[in-house]
Amino acid sequence: MQPLRPQPVSHVRRLLWLMACVAVGAGVGAAGAALTGETAWFLAIPAVVALGWLVLANPAECEPGGGVRGPSAPPRRDT
């Protein structure tokens, strides 16, 4: 049995998720600003984008080699 490998996520799908996170953050910001009159609610936009990155992103893809570990991959530095 072969180990399951995560399928690469297309750039279009990533862009759609980013736009969805920005839209949700803008919605929270608009609702909060309408209810309280405080524009600080629009800080929800970067907060939702950050939460979306934590939930949806694969940090291993940011490593050299695109998250693929193999004999040609550089050694991992654990700190």
C-alpha cells in the first residue's frame, strides 16, 4: 500500500480561498462598524486571512522542494 500524498492545490483554488477569507473579514468588519461605529472592526480582514492560512495552508509547501521529501531534498533543520 502506498502512502497517501496530498494533492497540489491549484493557484486558482488558492486565490478563491484568499478572496473568500478577505470577503468574510470585510463582512465582519462592515457588520461590526455598522453596529458600533468603530472602524477598528476592519482589522478582522487580516485576522481572517491569518486564520485561513493556519487552517487551509500546508506550511510544508513553503520548504525548499515544495514539501516533497526525498534523496535530493535538502536536510531539514529542526530548531
